Amino acid sequence: MPLDLYAGIYVRDQAAAVPWYTRLLGSEPYVVSGTEAVWELAEHRSVAVEQDAAHADHSLVTVFVDELDAFVAAASARGVEPAERVAYGNGVRKALYRDPDGNEIGFGGAPAG
């Protein structure tokens, strides 16, 4: 079954959110239209940031990446640090980031080793 994903994150101030997400994700959005900015994480898998103050700070998105440690190191080099790190009993790990509005975007990875 083919799979496309379009995850949306509501923010209060797009002008403040876009630079933060650009640093976190390591690239400029590929689409900026009105109050929406979109990053393609992988083919047919995108994250959008949309200005809508009434819904801001209620989003929760988790992305599983092949190289979690490399992603966290690259984001740190761009000035974005995880707010929290979690390790689950099965060894799966997650780095949680919170944008300026308090939305949570997590990046998960397989057990280290």
C-alpha cells in the first residue's frame, strides 16, 4: 500500500516558527503559501506549519529516523536542543523538541548499538 503523510502543526506566529523549524529540520520549507510553510521530510512525507492561534500549542508529531544520534547532533549544531530525551524499555529512544508555541515534535530512533 503506498503511503503519503502530511502532518500539520499549528502555531501562533509563522514568522517566528519558520526559522525555528528550518533550524530543527535543516532545510528551508519547500512551499510557503500565505500562512503555511511545508517541509518534505522524505518522498511523500511532509510536515506543515500553519498559523492558527486558536489551535496553537496542541500538536504532537513523532518522526522515526534511521540515525537519531546524527539528527540530534545536527539539530544541536544549528542551535536547537531537545527539551527531553526518552528511552523506552525496548531500547527505542526519542528526542522531544518543543517549538516556541509549546508544540511537541519528537524524533525517534532504534535502540543504540
